[in-house]
Amino acid sequence: MNFRLLLLLAFGFTGAVNAQSITAEKVDFRLPVIPKTPIDVANRTFRVKVTSPYTLKTDDIIAQSKVDFQTELKDYEKVVAASEVEYQKKVANYDQDVLKAKEKYKLESEQYKKMTLLERLAVSDQGKDPKLTLPTKPQYIKPLPPVYSQPDLTNYIIVDNAVLESQIQITGFSREGSYVDIAVDIKRMNFQDNAGQTFANQPTKLIVKVNGVEKINTGFFQEFKLLSTSPSNNLNKPLEEKYYLNKVIAHINGFLDDNFGVRWTNPSIMISTVKNKGKYDDLEKASIYVSTNLRKMNPENAEMTAAAMTGMQKGIDIWKDTLTKIDYKDKKADFNAKIATYIYYNLIRLNIALRDKKEAEKYLNELQENMIYLDLSSSEKAELKQFENSIYKG
């Protein structure tokens, strides 16, 4: 009995030693989007000069609406007089219209009387028997005096060059200098009808100098593109031009951000680790290196991001070193296929999140080379397909 008990205890202890408790942690971080032309933090300043045909201000519209209202007031007596003349014409015509209606009724009545009884009954059933219908007597309605109302500003393009300049920006840059010098020339919007549809363009030129050196000289919205499936005379052109101008400004801002902006995305990934103390301490430390340094990444501070990447590499090196120790054929080995699976998944997830598809593909290929030794769960198989889609189709 004692011998059997010792055997059971021994087997139980061995199982506890080889059991690997793998847990996962969700890590949220900010990933820098590298611009085409990175600018040092100290030089992230810009200025903008816009030329355009737009000069309208809210005050101008209101002032003109008040002038128009005064004109209406001045013309009110003329409008009233004209309405009275029109009324008198209707009154004069009314008597003639009454006579015509009576004559028509008399003629129809005479014709009706000449019909046979059967014909009269048929006409009556159809509601066509003679009826005297007199015209409505005209009534005079005096025009109301004009009342001032604020103009609908949505029907106007209320911008000038100063306003347009304020709308152009580069993410992460300030207007406190001119290291990046931007010049924008925007022409008025053109409408073109073709086959009952409306096409439009708005030629725009962009010139950008960085520290005095021209880096960009390009144009946008030169060609006519479909604006509406309706002809232009059915459109509110000022409103359409307002929308189109907003589109032009948005495009310029996106273009400037692609080239210079300090931007980031906010991805999140799962980082797995093995929790058993002792021989797996380095692996737990590796996950800590990666997760903590991911959170330290700062798109607005290149030095901090570089330091975070260096710190993260310590964890990656531990993972890579552990992969050289894997015994895929021995399930009871301390570093077995289960350990390899979670490390490979970490490396693939991390490199996909960091947009390094080449590195992610390398680890995916290594994983697939050893696939026959791996006992993947259904969720792991599903994630493996997601890896392939992200690397090859994303």
C-alpha cells in the first residue's frame, strides 16, 4: 500500500511540474504612422498662404440682406398699387365671365330639352345634365408689408483666404513657425453637364517647402468628376460648391498628414505568457518586457518610441532563444510544442500589429514547418487563418 501511494504521489508531482499554465493579457498601445517626410520634434511648425476667389463674410451677407429689405420697403407702395390694378382687372373680367357662364348654361339647357326622356335619363346618370356654374367673385387681398428675416447662411460660401488658411493643418504641428511653408491656390468650382448628369472640378495647386527647399509641387481636382446624376440647373450650386470646397480642404489636410503628420493608430493585441515559477521566469519576464514597452510607445516622441522598441526587443530575444530549446516530440518536456505555439503566436501577433508583415510571415512559416507536432485548439486554428489573411490579403 505504501509503495502504491508513493508511486501515485510521484506521478502526481511529475504532472504538476510539467503542467504549463498559459494566460493571456490584452495590451492597448499607440502605434506611430510613419510619414513620408519625418520632421524632428523641434521643427514641427508650419505656415499657410491661401489664394482663392472667395471673399464673402457673414457681415457682408447680413449687410446686403438689410439693403435688400430697405429696397422692398421702398417698393411696397408700388407693390400695393400694382395689386389693386390687378384686382380691378379681375373684377372687370368677372362680369363678363358670369355672362359667359349663363349663356353656356342656357345653350346646354336648350339642347337638353330637345333630348328624348331616355337620353335625358342617361345624361343625368352620368352627371352631365346642365348646371349653372358661376365663377368665384374676386376678393382683394392686400399684400403684407415686408418683414425682415435673417438670411439663410447655408446657401452661401462664407469663407475668405484667412478662414481657409485656418482650416489647413498638419497633425502634431503648430503655427508658431514656418519650417514647413505651405502655399495653396484654389480656383472656383466649375460645373459641367453631360447626358443629364453634372460633373465638376476645382483646380487646386499645392506647393510645400521644408526649411526653404521645395518638396511638393502638385495639383488636385483638375479633372471633371461626377458630382450628381441630375443636371446642374436642378442643383443648389452655392451649397454644392460649399461642400466641394470642404472636400478640397479635407484632401489637402490628408495629403499633408501623409507626408509630414504625427499620427497613430490604437491597436490592441493579446500577449500570452506561462505563469509557472522557476524555469519559466524568463518567459514571464519576456511578456512583461513586450507588454510594458508597447504601452510606452509615443508617436509624438520619437526618442521614447525608439527606447520602447529597444526594451521590447529584450522580450523578443528571450522568445527567440526559447524557440531553439523546444523539443517538439516530447509533450512532457519543459519547453515543448505547447510553449512553442504560444511564443510563435505572440511573435506573429506582435509583428502584424507593428505592420511588419515580412517578419510575421517568417514566424508563420516556422510555425507551419512544425505544425505536425502542434495540437492546436479550434480557437487557435481560427486565429491561424486570421494570421494568414492579415499577412497575405490584408
